[in-house]
Amino acid sequence: MDTNVADAPEIANPSALQHHFENPEQQRDASTIGMWSFLLTEIMFFGGLFLAYFAYRQAYPLAFASASLKTDLWLGAANTTVLIGSSLTMALAVHFAAIGKRQLLVLFLTLTLILGGVFLGVKAYEYHDKWEHHEIPGPHFECDGCVDAQHTQLFFSLYFGMTGLHASHMIIGAGILLVLIWQAYKGRFTPDWYTPIENFGLYWHFVDIVWIFLFPLLYLIDRSGRGLT
Amino acid sequence: MASAHEAQNEHHIVPKRVYFLIFAALIVLTWVTALVSRIDLGRWNIFVALAIAITKASLVILFFMHVKYSTRLTKFIVMCGFFWLSLLLFITMADLWTRSWMGVPGR
């Protein structure tokens, strides 16, 4: 049977085993490793920004501590809850893809999209708030009550750079989700082959992990006011 | 060896209960870290916050991303990524932290 696979004509059904793999498990493992290789490049992508944050916080602790108090702790915590909720619905979507429940797969992908949208909406509200308070680095930058106001611009540059890169990953993710929801609705995925759902799940959870670190670094670690006195 | 390898590669269906438990743990940790941040622990604030973040990230990687149930090769690749990140952060920060101790120009 295995030898026939290579001779089979090209067919539209992607669940077919590609001829260069020995068996479906090997094909699955290869796609998982491929996805993780991509995620490692993403770790490097975000890693540089995290390093920049730590390096400048080390250099200007007072500026970072006072600027960090400008973030809204409760909005940040609520938004973290929303994003973790979207990770749960994504994990359940992969689960329903694996057991072949098409309608539940579509439902949970849609819930993931909605929760991602709520997260981005709250983020947009926070950005707008920063805009209103002139807390955007540049010629009109202001930071009421900030210590070392000049260097608080570094904090806000990193704040917008890191949360902006994170948000752009979510916007790209939402676009991919729309396609996956359509394909799932059309019945493209079966328990034998749902690799795009599984790999998208890895991407979505990775974006969640980035936020899990952004939340304490930008909102929490200088909250108690240490360094201001 | 062969049978163990095959068993490892079987479609591993994780019970839904596991996802809900991990979700509950992540939510509790989120609100614990948010509340603890308001208490002045001096230099320990950052360590508590990062320890909780690393715990949360590990839960997501192991259970939501199925790394706990994946092949050793996948686990190795994931470890490589985070090991590289720790080299980047620790070696650079060790330099920046200690420069001022020696009075080296340029901090």
C-alpha cells in the first residue's frame, strides 16, 4: 500500500500522505517541527525588544518606574484574562478538530476570533488614552509627574513598539483565523488532517506567551512605587 | 523502542478537563501577580512577577501547545529556542549590571 502512494495521481484532498513521508505520524511531526522552527525565529524577533527593555530599565530605573505607573493595571489584568480565554477556546478548537466535530470547531475558532477582537479593542482604548495624555514619544510628549521625563520617552517607545508588534501579530492571526473558519465550515479538516488548525493554535498560544511577559514588564514590576522615593 | 516511538506519535487527545484546569490556573496566577504588584516587596517585586510569568508560560507551552505530549525532537527544539533567549538576556544583562561596579567608563 505504501508503495502505491507515490504512484497515486495528484489529488485535491490534502489529507493524503505526501509521498516523501513514510507515514502520517512522520508527516505530522515534520509540520510541528517546522512550525516550532518558525516560532523560534519569533522568539528572536521579540527577544531583541525584551533585551532593549531590560537594558534601558537598568540604565534609567527612575524614568521607567514613573512611566510604568501611567499604565492601567486593571485594564491590563482584564485584557490578560481575555487573551488567556482566547487561548482556551483555541486549545478547545484544536481538540474538536482532532475528534472531528466540525460545528464545534467552527464555533470555537469564531470565539477565539471574538476574544482576540476584544483584546485589540481594549488595547486601542489604551492607545487612545495615551494619545489624549500626550504620552506618545515625540516633540509634543508630556508625562505629568514623571521623574526624568526625557527618558520616560524610552519607556513609551518600547511600550508602543512591543505592544504594537504584539498587536500586529494578533491582527495577522485574526486574518488567518477568518480563512480557517471558512475552510472549517466547508469541511476541509478531518481528524486525519487538521495541520493548519494545529499549527495556527501554536502561533496563537505563542502570541499569548509574549503577552504573558509583556504584562508584568510594562504594567507590574514597578507598580509598588519602589525607586520613586 | 519501536512500539514506544509509535505510542508517542499517536494522536494524543488531551481530555478537555485538562484545558479547563490549566485555564483556571492561568487566570488565578494573572490576578495574583496583578494584586501582588501593588505590595512593595522591594527588589523582590520583579522576581515574583517574572517567576509567575515563567510559570504561566510553561503551562501554556506544555499543555496548550502540547509540548508535554510531543516527540523528544520537538521538545529539544523548543528548549533550544528558550536556551538561546536566556543566553541573549543573561549575558548582556550581566555585562550591564556589573560595569558600574568596576568604574569602567561608559557605565
